[in-house]
Amino acid sequence: TGCVCRYIDNALSLSFVVLTMHTLFSFQSLLVLVVLILSVSCEKKKAEPTITIEEITKPDDCPQQAQDGDTVYIHYTGSLASSGKVFDTSKERGEPMAVQLGTGRTIPGFEQGLRGMCVGQSRKVTIPPELAYGDKGVSPLIPPRSTLIFELECMHIDRPTIVRDFVPFLQAVLPVFLLIGIVVYLYYRAQSATTQTTTKTKADKKRKA
């Protein structure tokens, strides 16, 4: 009986050691896996390109900030970060440029630089090539992989409203409704005339009879 008890005791001790080692290694493996996932996630986040914004002037009162859907009228001057050479400016043309945010009609970094601006605000925006013209550039003004610098000045923000958006719709459908109304009016007028003629004819027949 003593031998059997010792055998059972040793077996239980060995099982406990094996279970403990398995749990320990499983925990270590899980910990290593979590660290690897976090490191990859951090690398991806670090790899995402971003613009740099430097505020030049900003009004104290800013009741309306540019957001997606707005049409922002701006003066801008674009230059190459590498040489400082100006490749385009709206000031030479004397008219601000209209940009509708959220439509993707300009380079991503340009739209990002406009969001949050107020009327009368000026800022300097540095745009990495990933958010500008990338590997292609714009020959011959902008070489491939160019970092761009834009000085932006917000002149006016035009924000759409429900009433104003409804006016073009009314202008489009109103002629159709008018035409339908005229057709319906002429139809009922013709029907009324036919009914009156029929009634008059029946009355005449009765008098003759």
C-alpha cells in the first residue's frame, strides 16, 4: 500500500510540474504574440504620412470652420520644400480658388490643410509626397517624390443649406408640374364642354318630342 501511495504521489507531482510548465510556456507564447501584434500595429501607425500645419494668423472669433461639404474660397501659394521655388499661386490671377471639401478633386494633403480654417485665417501647410503627387509629380513644375509647402489664406466659406439646395430642385421640377397642370386643366375643360353639349342635345330632343 505504501508503494502504491508513493507511486500515486510521484505521478501527481510530475503531472503538476508538466501542467505548470505547459501553462508557463503557453503564457509566454501568448505574451510574445501580443508584443509582436502591438509592434506591427505601431509600425503601421508610424508609417502613415501626415501633413504639418503652422498657423500664421487666426482671428479671435471663428464662428464657422471649414468642413466637408463646404466650398472654401482661398488664396494660395505653392512651393517646393527642397528649393523654395514657387510653382503656382492664385494671387497672380487676382481671384481666389474655390475648393469643395470632401469631393477629392484636389490632392489629399491640400484638403486636409483646409479643414478647420476660418475666414481671415492664414496657415502654412507642409504636405509629404504621399499626400501630394507621389512618385509621378507634375512635370515640369513638380518633380517626383516632392514635399510641397502651401501658404493658404481663407477668404470665404460657402456652406450649403437645405433651402438653398431645394431651390435648384424646384427650378427643375416646376416646369413639369406646370405642364401637367395645364394638361389636366385642358382635359377637364374639354370634358365639361362635352358634358354640356350632351346635356343640351338631350334637352333639345325632349322639346322636339
